[in-house]
Amino acid sequence: MVVRTFVKPALPLLTLLPGLCLIPVVAILVRDGHGGGLPLLIQFAQGAVQPSFDPTLLKSLWQGLQITFVTAVLSWAISSGLGLIFGFLGSRTLWRTLLGTAWPALLVRRLLSPFRAIHELIWGLLLLQVYGLNGWVAIAAIVIPYSALMARVLADQIDCHDSPALPVLQGSGGPAMAVLLTAVFPAVFASIKHHIGHRLDCALRSALILGVFGLGGLGTDLMLSLQSLQFRDMWSGLWLLAIAMVLLDFILQTIPRRPRHGFVVGIALVLLVVWSASLNLDLSWPSESFGPVFSGLVADRNAATAALFEINWGAAIGSTLLITLMASCIATAVPPLLLLLSPSQSSLRLQSLIWGALRLVPTPLTALLLLVMAKPSLPLAALALGLHHSGVMGRVLMKDIRETGFGSAQILERSGATVRMSWLYGPLAEVSRSYLAYASYRCDVILRDTVVVGIVGSAGLGWQLIDALSSFHWWLVAWLVLAFIVLTLCGETITEQLQQRLNCKAVGL
């Protein structure tokens, strides 16, 4: 008789185990590091407390922030409208109620999958090559994937809602649409509204990243300051961005509490469109099209096969997946590790500031700062991605813990447990399931974001794609985009299974 013993870690320990990835990452960075960048990092730190107040600089930064903000809000408004439409059309619950079958929802979901699988940076660089520097390029680059992403989240929110009133109302013979409006939509409205508000914050960060890669706005100013090692100028822009994001977060939390917030938001959007006319965004509709690109691809079909064998696909895909895995482990483990390092209610405020700072600096800039201390490598790219996304994960963890409260930790402490054990098996245990579910969703985002760290010169599909775009190698671009789509969709399939086992509604956070 063979006895098998399975060791199953407690759920809160699963939030810490990914932290083992930090050991090889730190070891490799120490091996590849050099001390020459230490003075520059000190200057960077000094710039945080001594930003530049040059009037000319502040005027330029203010104008860049305006362009970034307008781009973000306009793209958010358009993508929210499209996301709501396609989200409802992609709901299995809606079509089963209306037609008794879910195949139209599956069709909508499959058609939208390629659009959300491609990162907004890829869309931006593709559109930039065709249309040039135009205000609509940055807006469209955000609208295309965000509409599809929002549609998926909203459809999942509707489908995950288990309404006991739905079969009762259906059995009573009421109209299908009235049944949906009564039994389903009111219950998911709050989470949908929350996600739409969250997307505005995401759109601002996306507009910033597009600016880093030359599409205008504050991101361009920050990139130029970092490249010229003008850290004081860079921090002037970062502090200005921080103030704007704090105000934005305050507005997002305050407006929904007002009874007429929808009217206020509508008026604000109209004023924003009028305001954009004075910012030199060049919102004139471009006359160019993708026609020459497609005709070039068709005319040179033999180049398709040649492009397919130009790169080592195994190494490129393997590097991309390795970056995703390491970055996901770092992003997941760092917040609970820091929480247990100083487990107290008073330290949560300091930790919230840390997570806010990590979210503030765009990933490409974080990667360039790390290059000051070490040469380009996969661990460096993973660390840059992981640190940025740990800011997002840290914010989620702090929010969940504050909502659940600290009563369990206090009870365990009175029972004789140590402070760290009390927090580990108290507040952290209570939020572990939803936290891990959101971490699985974050893996999809990190996989898409691997293209962003291509700027540091590391391996992976992202770097290959940026190189192919810069050389107008359209067939290689097409193959690389297809590879990104396949990887992203496979990742979504895996994480959806994990989310269903942990928490069905975690994707809506």
C-alpha cells in the first residue's frame, strides 16, 4: 500500500511563496551590476526633494500634462461607451434571456479578443507609422484595446452574477429586456461603475506611456529629462503628475456620491472637448490609411515565409513568458511581504505612499533607472515590470484589508500569537482569495506590458516588435503581433480557470 502525502500551503502563504523569485533576480542583478550608477541614483533621489521651479519648465510641463489628461479623458469616454455596448452584447446571460442561446455572446467575445490582446503601445506605434504624429493616434491607440478589455470585464460581471430573481421573473412571462433590467443590471451597476472609474486612472497611465515613446504629452517631457539626466526637471513633472492623480482619485471617489454626478460628468466632457481645441492636439481626421501597408504585404508574399524564420521564436517567446512569470511573482509577493515586515495599522499609510510612488513612475522610466545600476537582462526587465505592478497590487491589498478590518488580528494577538502570525492568519488570510484572484488577472496585464520594457534592450517579443516597427518590416510585425495575440489569449484562458476557482468576480476589480 502506497501512502501519498500532499503538502498544501495555507492560502495566505500562497501570497508569499512567489517572493522566492526575488532571490535569483537579485542575485543576477548583483552579478550584472556596476557601481558607476550609484552617484546618478543619489542625484535622482535628491531631485525628489529639490525639484526645479523654473517658470519655462513648469509651463512646458503643465502643457504636457494638459495634453496627456485630455488624451486620457477623451479616450476613456469613447472606450467606456463602446465597452458598455459590446459588454452587454458579449454577455451570455443577456442572449440566453433574449434568444435562449449564448452563441451570439461567444461570437462577440471572439471578435473582440484580438483587439484587447494587443497592447495600446503596439497600437500607438502601428498607427504612428501610418498616420504620423496626430492627436487621434494616441486616442485611438487607447480606445481600441480599452473598449475590448472593458467589454470583457462588463460581460463577465453580468455573467458572474447569480440572480435568484431571474428564473422567477422569466417564469412569470415578463418581457425579456424588462427581466434583465429588473433582475440583473441593478445588481451589477455598482461594480460596473467602479470599473469604469478605474479605467480613467488606467487611461491616464497609458497616455503617459505613449508619451514616453514619442506620442506627445507629459511622458515625452519626462523621457527627455531622464535621457539628459536632468533629474530635478523630471521630478518637477512627476510631482505635477502626482498632484493631478491625487485630485483625479478624489474626484472619482466624490462625484459618484452626488445625485447628479452623471450630469456633471457630461458637462465636464463637453468643456474638455472645447478645451482641447486650444492645446494643439491636431485632432483633424488623418487622410492616410493602412492601404499601402496591406498592399505591400500582399505584393510581397514571399517575404512572409522569410520573415517567419528571421528570429528565434522559441527564445523570444520563452523570454517573454519568463519576464511575465518573474514580474508576476514580484508584483504578487512584494505587497504582503512589506505588510508582514511592518504589520501595524500606522504603517499602512506609509505603505500606501510607497505603492503610489511605484505606480507613479512609468515602467519604461523605471527600466531606464535600473539600467543605471546593471546591464540589460531579463531579470532587470522583470523587476521593472514587477515593481510597477506591485504598486497596483499593493493598492488592492491595502483597500481589501481596510474594508475587512483588523478585528481578526487583534483576536489572534490576545490568544498569544505573534504580531506577524496574527496579521498573516488574520487580515491577510481574509483577503488572500480575492487578492490571488486579482493577481491571476494581473498576469494577463503584465504579459501585455512586456512590450513596454522592450526599450531597455532585453530579449522577448516586445523588443523584436519595436525593432521591426522601426525598420518598417511589416511581415515580421504581422507575425509578432499574431504571436502576442495567441500568447495573450492562452494566458486569458488559463487565468480565467484560476479566477473561477478563487473568485469569479475578481476580474472586475
